[in-house]
Amino acid sequence: MRKPFTPEEKQRIRRRHRGYAYLLAVVAVAVLIQPLALNWPLLTSMNSILMAMVMMVFLTRNSAVRAHKRWLYGLGTSAILFEVIWLVCMVHLPSLAKHLSLIHLLLWILFIGLVIVRKVQSLMLEPYVTPYVLMGACSGYLLIGYAGGFLLHSLMIWHPAAVDPAYLPAGIDPIAHPLKIFPTMVCASFEALTTLGNGVSRAGQLGGRVCCLTIAILGQLYVAMLIGLILGRFQQGVRP
């Protein structure tokens, strides 16, 4: 039988659960504003920064997982600072921004990847499966799709031939205005994540197909882990 929670533990659980809800709301908004980001690319960067701040302030601080907190804070802070630097270079020094895009991709992928790993560990330690815990699980799934947007956007910058021109928005030059292509790459990532399609990848280009396949596989593995977690809790509850 589980021992009663102390008032401090109850308060930490409430804060962590609110963090799950906040993160789900921020990621959902980040996905829904992509049509607006075609004309106002700053919206994407601002939402990415807000997302990173929510993950550090509300989730990491109150997480039941103690390991790698310093790594997460360091990666999150670096991702936010580099997002600003990369955005300034993209506007004023596009040639430099292209070379910095790999570092930009690496920081965000490492940060979001560590957040997702810690989130799965935290969900496994939750005492009960509540609506807030399910919100945390859903936010992790959406984070995989959003991280895939960074991956496909970097692919488009470094290897434009891998992207089907018919998939890109009409009237926007992806070479001259790469920031305006990010919303399209986010949508393409979620199509791959939900296995609805792979239209962004040009036929015969292996790089784009591998990126989309990686996103789809990670999404399926994440769902499989969550199903195992919930079923494991259920079986523990009915065990004689």
C-alpha cells in the first residue's frame, strides 16, 4: 500500500500536472498557428522559445526524474539563445545562417529529445493515470512532430532537391525566404508522424524519405510505450 503523500509532494505533483497542461496548450497552439506563420515567421520562433521556457520552468523543476536536469537546462537555454542568433542571421546574413542551421537543428533535437525521454520516465513514476497525465502523454507525441519540422526544414535548407516543389507554398522562394517554409515542414512532419503521407519528399531522393520514415517510426514507438505504460498500470490495479 502506498504511503500518504506529504503536502510538499502533493504541491509538486499539482505543479507538474499543470505543466503537462501548459505544454500541451503551447504545442497545440504552435501547430495551429502555422498558417499565420507563413506571413509572420517570427510567430514560429516566438512559440518555440515559449515552448522551451514552459518545458524548463513547469516540467523540469517539478519533475519526479532527478537525472540530467543540468543537461536539460543547458540545452534549453542554448536552444533559446541560438534561436535568436539564428533568426537574426537568417534576416541579415543568410549565408551564415545556412551554416548555423546544423547547430540550430542539433540543439533543438537534443533538447526536445531529452525532454521526451524524461517525460516518459516521469509518466512511469506518476502515482495515478489522470487527465493531466494523459495531457502530458499527448504533448510528448506532438513534440515529436514539431521536432520533425526542424529536421525537415534543415533538410530543405541544405538539400532543396530532396523536397518536392509541388508541396511548397505557391509564390514563396524557399531559397530566398527559408523562414516562411518552416510551417510547411511542420505540416509535412505531422503527416509523416501520423502516417498520412510523405508528399514532401521528391521521388528518388533517399534523404527526404529517410527523414520522414524516422519521424513515423519514432511516433509509433512513442505510442507503443504509452500503451504499455497504461496497460501495465491497469494490470497492477487488478492484480489479486
